[in-house]
Amino acid sequence: MTAAREWVGTPYRHRASTPRAGCDCLGLVRGVWRSLYGGEPEAVPNYAADWRRSGDELRAAAERWLIRAAGPARAGQVVLFRLGRAARHCGILVEPGRFVHAQEGLGVIEANLNEAWSARIAGLYDFPGVTD
């Protein structure tokens, strides 16, 4: 997905969502949402950088605003990853076996969806009305 790849190289900044200036993993998804729809669907509550004290708020937000994907993974889908018991990280698939995500210390990168990442997949979601 071109919109996600445009963020590659953006520095990691907790709770930020500005291309080339800074974002975290949720900020990346929020920024792509804005490029598709022009605004964000809801205000983002304060959250800790490590999400350790949170429940499954990331999955709950995905269930509210995205469409749970059916069938095989494909470019343009939001992928949620479990870190511990709950979904606490996200990215966007850009081609088979590749995804874009924001990682502390690295910023926004394109990475391989290797065995370690694949084992943590907690859900795949489509942006409403988007087929790419």
C-alpha cells in the first residue's frame, strides 16, 4: 500500500502521527486513515508507550472502525500483533510477507513478516471501502 510506504523513514515518537516528523505504530495507522478519509474517526485516549497496563483497547478500536478481514492476508490490511496476551502493536501489510510499522529506536520501517511476527498476529483488518 503506497500510503503506508510514504511513512517509511519517519522517526518514532510516542503518540505522534505526523509523516516525516514522528509517529508510533498507532500513529502510522491513524495517518493512513487520514490520507484515505480526511479525518480521524475518534479522539485517541492517552496511552502508555509500553501498553503494559492496557487491556485490549487496540483490538476494540480496530473492531469499531475497521472491517475484520476474511480470507488470506493482502496488501493494505492493518495487522494487529500480540505482545503478551493482548494486541499491543500494529502495522500495515504492503505486499505478501512485508509490512510497514513504527518501532521504537528504528522509526517507521518496512519489515519481513517472518515467523516471529507471524506467530504474534492477533487480527487482520481492512480499511472500510478500500480494496488496495
